[in-house]
Amino acid sequence: ITAPSSIMGIDVYGTYSEGICGFSLPTKALTTSILPDIRPSAGSDWTGISITNPNNQSVSVKVELVRSDGNVATSKTVSVGALCKYKAVLTDFFDSAPLYETDYLRVSANPGVLAVEVSGSHNNSWMTSICACSAY
């Protein structure tokens, strides 16, 4: 999408249980960002991520699961093609590490990427989202 001035996007979607969610899409690619809202893997909720590469070349993206004490529990690097997106549910993405409510994600890529975190309930009664914020 191109325009002579700045544009902003929004995504709106619903659930099977009459819930609705809308969220702003990020507009600035970041080289290091934080996604702060993780739902515990032992609960009845889920958390997913979407990473978009707005660049004209592929980029390697490192996603770290960080505990509340600042230690990295696990990490994974994925390749995101030029002008493409990568999406995953965190319990599948980090299948060997439990998720805790106090955890957060650190996303690193150079050049920068756009990241969004989406959470919801397994019974489709609610959804929420948050755009990544700069780590610095």
C-alpha cells in the first residue's frame, strides 16, 4: 500500500461467541522490541504473535522468551521473507518452555520488523492485542 502521506491500519475481527476485537497495526519497524502480555500456558487462554517484514529483503528475527528476573528461558530464530509475515501461537512456538503471566517477549531483527501480540480464550469469548513497543 502506498500513499502520498502517512497512513494507519486497523484490523477488526470477531469470535464464534459474539466477541469482537480490533487493534491498530504498528507503523514503525523496530530492531529491538518488547511484547509484554503473555497468557500462561497452563490456563484456558492463548497468546499468538505476528511479525511482519516491511523490507525488500528477507530478515532473521530472534524471539526470546524472557522471565521476570530478566533471564532468557528460551529463544528461537525465524526467517521472514521480504514483504511477508510470520505468525505462531506461543505454546507451539516455544513448545519446550512453560509460559508464565510475568514473562515477556523480546524481538530482535536488523533491519527492523513490525510485531503484534494477540491473546484470547480457548472458548472464543474474548480477544485482545497489543503492538510491540521499543525496547530502548
